[in-house]
Amino acid sequence: MDFQLKTLGTAQAANEKTDALIVLVADGGTTAMASKSNASDALVAHIDGARKAGDLPQKAGKLLALYRPSGVAAPRVCIASIGDGSAAAVRSAVGAAVQAAKANAPKRLTIVFAQDAQAAAVRAAVLAAADASYVYTTTKPKADARSVRQLVIGVADAAAVKTAFAEASATVAGIELAKEWGNRPGNHCTPTRLAGAAQELSTLPRIQCEVLGPKEVAKLGMGSFISVAQGSSEPLRFIVLRYQGGAKDAAPVVLIGKGITFDTGGVSMKPAAEMDEMKFDMCGAASVLGVFRALGEIKPAINVIGLIPSCENMNDGKALKPGDVVTSMSGQTIEVLNTDAEGRLILCDALTYAQRFSPAAVIDIATLTGACVVALGGVRSGLFSSDDALAAALDVAGEQSQDRCWRLPMDDEYGEGLKSNFADMANIGGRAGGAVVAAKFLQRFVGDFPWAHLDIAGTAWKSGGAKGSTGRPVGLLVSYLTARAADGSGAPAAPRKATRKSRASS
């Protein structure tokens, strides 16, 4: 989809040649973007008339559709209330308006703000329009593809929001790459194919890709990762992406994405109902690909490493069994009490590998626990961290991007259930606090660097009639990285020692 940003008032928008026009109207008036000339403003007249008649409530998301209104070039106009004009209100209104406009398959869609628009509102409009118009077609050759080819955003001063618009457009490209690979069925998204998608990103500026296979991973001593892959005929892949936007000696931010391209649960097999959705168990990996896609366009002054351990969790005579003890890359041994708790088994080796980069921060992203879905549903991703500053920065990025997270506790007592009589630790504890226990497991493999874990089990995809990948948390991560780059945080940084309270239990 082609994105364009234009300086458009409501009077100019009335003359815009477009298949459909969406006018966003905030509370408190409609004349802020009217033409400076003495000419009448047809759109303002229609909006004021609708408001006076009570046909356009001020509540965000309320719509009024007009067909060939007088004085307007567009054949179809949708007036949408955006309430207080906040990013959340804009996202709600634009999503509803674009969904309504889709019925007529517009190729050129114009969205104009009837009042001055802040950067956050413009960003929200771009992301919402793209999300509402997205269509997956890779394995649906007869499906109607996305009709919108060109999206025009009209604001009072295009120059003032140029950067936000460009970053939003790049973020859309990243989100849609994450959606694409998240939505693909397991036979169309194997570890090898996922690695191919990562290698294609190396055509973008400042991005390099390296892919390690079973022999290289075995040489590294990633016994925990290997144990998950051993029950599948599909060979594992360990993907290493590098984005070099900062100084050569600047410590990178490391992103680690869980890449289980299909999860049967292994010997601890999942119920058959909804097992098809376990193709989404690589959405953490997909989000890392999406972030790098966006970085290649935005080109922020920061260094980023992407690590993706990818394999299937399947069953055959070689499959991992409950009670088996495996040795991780760190040398710590793990008693596998449940083979369906496999995500942490591949992430722990990636966390150990990340230490070689002397990172400024490490963030892992994983569809890790059903317990997180119970706790937070599909609204916010779970955030766990050993570093208050990193957690706060991710929280702010989530609010700015409308891709929110919520921090959960990391008390040492939560790790008590991981004790084992036969290994350094077990891979599961009891049911209570399962999402926190999983995070405490990962924390045992974290070195002396700021670390955060995002559990996206509830936010990475939707079920039911709207089943499909959401592309989250690409928006959150891009917002975090661009803010870090803007703050000059790409400079070399010494590793921070974890506080006693944040250390893992022994």
C-alpha cells in the first residue's frame, strides 16, 4: 500500500479526487482546518448540519455515511467522531470507518483531520487504516485482495508530522510482515522458510543475516534448544540478524523471538481443539522479523541484534520425554517435566548466546504461557523485567504505540517451584502464577544486563471469526527502539548489575 501525507484542510479535501473520503471530527468544533479563503466549506457545512440534527454523536467511533454529498468530489464520504482526538480514539474511529469503506472496495482512500492533528493521532490513523484494510491471501488464491492501493492522510501542516508519518508507514510494513508469517500454516512456515524470510531482509540498508543449522547449534552446546527439535523431521534453524545504525562500538539491543513454527505439545500433547492455532507459536519470531523490516526503512541511529531459535515441537521415536534431563548452553541442566513448556527451552539457549554481544538490553518476545492469557486476555502483553528503567521505557513505548503491555511481579518466591531432584531446575512449576514462573525460569539464563520478557500469548493473534495474527508487539518494539535512538542511547554502555531482589533463586 502506498502512503501519502498531504497538507489538506476540509475545503481542499472536498475537492480531492478519491474513491472514499473519511473526515475525522473531534469534539468542540469543525472549523480549525477550514480554508483560509472566504469560500464556503462544504464538508464543514455537512458536519455542522449533522451535529445539529443529532446524527453525529461525539462519542469516538460513531460514523455518518454520506453518498455524493453536495459540494464534495468524493462519491462516498464517512464522517467519523474521534472524541477528544487522542490516539486511542483516532484508532477506534479510523478502524471502524475503514471497515465500513471496504464494502465498496476503494482503491484510493483519503483520511482528513477536521482539526489540527498531533503526531500521535497521525500515527494512530496510519496504523488503524492499515490494520482494518489488511487481507491475508498467501494460501487463499481466490480471496479478494486488499482493495486500497493508496492511502492519503490529510492534515493542517504536513511538515509538522512528517517524521511520525514516516515511522508509522515503516511500522505498518513491519507489522504486515509479522502478520504474513504468523498467518501462514505450518507447512508453509517451516524453520527453513522462516530463515529464508530473514535472509531476504538483508537486502535492506544496514541489515545482515546469518543462519545456523543443526551442526553449528550442536557445536555451540545448545542442548536445550536441540532437545525440542529432535522429534521433528524439519531441521532447526538459529537465525542471527544484525542492524548497524549506531557506532561500531555501541552496545546493541538484542531482541529474541520464539520461533516454534508448529507446536503439538510434544509427548505432553495438546488437546485437538484449536491446535491449528499453534502455527501462531512463532509470532515472537515474526515480530523480530517485522521490527527489522521497519528498521530498514526508518534507519535509526542504534544497533540491534535479532536472535530467532526456530524449530517444530513434534513427536517421533526421538522426541523429548517428560523426565528427560537436558544440558543448556549455559551448562545448567534442566529436568523436562512437561514437553509442552518448550518455548522456554529454546529461549534459554538464545539468552545465553546473547551475552556474547555485551548488550545494552535484551528483550525476548514469546507466545509463552496460557497463564498470561488468563491474567491479561488479549488487551495487553505481559511484561517481566529485572530492570526498572527498561520496564518503564517499554511501558511508555506501549502507550505511545497503542500496543500496550503490563508489568507483572518477579519476586524470588515465584521461582521456588522450579526446584528439581534430578537437575539444576525443572522446566515448569505449579499452575499458580504460571506466567511469572516461566519468566523466572528464563531469568536464570540472563547475565548482568538489563532484560525484559514480553509474553504475547494473549495478544499475538485473535481467535474465532477474526482469527489471524495481530503483528504485535512490532509497534511497541519499534517505538521503544526509535525513542532509544532519539535519546542517544546507542552509545556504549557498561553492563548493569542485577539487584539482589531481581536475581534468580538458586
